[in-house]
Amino acid sequence: MPKRRVKRSVARRFKITKTGKVMFAHQNHGHHKMHRSGSRNRRGKEPGVLAPEFAKKVRKMLSYV
């Protein structure tokens, strides 16, 4: 039986919490922040929680991380 592999790209993008939620970092938060409002910038800082239907797929790709 072949070894099970983790999708490395998925492992870099998502983290699984102790309770099983799948967290991700918001996109477009690298630079060019001056023209955005402060509240928009702050929203981009905090991690997002993935919707359950997508989280199931991500957990399958991160089979044993």
C-alpha cells in the first residue's frame, strides 16, 4: 500500500484548530493599504473560518497533519 501524502499547498494555507475548525488568512493583505479604510485593514488581519462544506475537503487533503 502506498504512503499517504499531505497536499503541501493546502498545509501552508490552512490550519486546523483544536476544536476542528479550519482557519485561513485573508487574501490581499500584503501591501497598498493606504487607500483602504482602517476597518477594512483590520478585518484582513484576523483569520477567517472556512465554511463546513469546504472544511471537509480540506481536512481530507490534510489527512494526518
